[in-house]
Amino acid sequence: MAENAVSLKLPTFWTSQPEIWFTQAEAQFHVRGITADTTKYYYVVAALDQPTAGRLLDALQSPPDENKYEYIKQQLLRTFGLSRRHREAKLLDMANLSLGDRKPCAIFSDMRLLASGHNTCMLFEEVFLRQLLDDIRMQLAQDFSDLNVVAERANALWLAKSQRIDLDGIHKVAKSPRNIPHTAPTSSNPNTQGWCFYHTRFGNKAKKCNSPCAFLGNASATRQ
């Protein structure tokens, strides 16, 4: 037990995600066989930074004689965790947000975290769907008995759409005017009778001239 205790170092407490922090901490306790209430309590206390410990000063100075770990856990969750009403409000606020550049699975995970293990309902489904792009939402199956499957399907559609957008951008760049091979201008002068190949094609910009040639306006052209 002593060796297990010495080898464990919990990460600094996550005030933004206290539930997840305790899930990981308890997984570490289980792996190392740490079951003593006092041992777990002191591990949690050691993982608190100064501002966090300061907010729980009264609780830390006067812990109960028994169930210390559960006591400090509930104090931290009550102080830094979201209440049920706050979770519900944040879920409803998400209905007015667009997906942006986030994957549907990431949005779904955030919603599940806010739901805090509660069973999903019709409102949960609607909030999730409203954050998706219209064309993706329309392609999803109407059977929402397994929302994990719906989220995976939405993610696959989102990835396919992103790849199409990237390919379209590449094609547009490839076809842009600056990428079209430049061809030398041809002479627009109708009076080209008697001109050589070079003057017929390049006009007064010709740098060469084949004899015989009736063009007299380009003295710099090299006669050949």
C-alpha cells in the first residue's frame, strides 16, 4: 500500500471540469488499490492549487472524522460544478449556436457532458440537430433510438462535406486565369500579306524575321 501511495501523483484539480477530474482520480485509486478514505482525501487536498484551496479554507480546516474523501469531493463539486439548472440553460443556449468548424461528435460530447449522465430526450435531440448544417441534418436518419449512431453519421457527413469543399477550392485555384498557360498574341493587322511567320504571329513584337518579308516596322527583328 505504501509503495502504491508514493507512486501516485494526481494532476492539479480542474476547476472547469471537476466531474471529469474525479472520474480520473478514482480510476487512479482503483488501479493502485487505494481504498483508505483518509489516503484518498489527502491526495485530493494535495492536488488543489492555492486559489482553489483558498475557496475551501473552512472545509479544509474542519474536515469530518469519517468519510473525508466524499466530503471534500462534494464540497468541490458544489463549488465548481454546474447545477442542474445551469446545465439545462447551457444546453438550451447551444441550440442557437452553429457548428462552425467543430466536428458533430465534439458537439455531441459536450452535450453529453452537460447532461451529466442523464438519459437523452427529444429536447436533447433537437438541440443537437439545430447545430448541424442544413444539408447534413436533412440526410440523417429519422430513427434517434441510438444518438451515438446519429452523431457518428453526422460526423461522417461533415467530413465528406469538408473534403468536397477542399477539393473544390483546389480545382478553382487550378483553373484561375493566372494559372492558364500564356500564349503569345497574334497579329490583328489584316494587312499581313507577304509577312513572314514571325511577323504574322507576333506583329511588331517579333524578334526574328524570315526573308522574304514585307513587314518594315520592326527594325530590331533579326533577319534570317
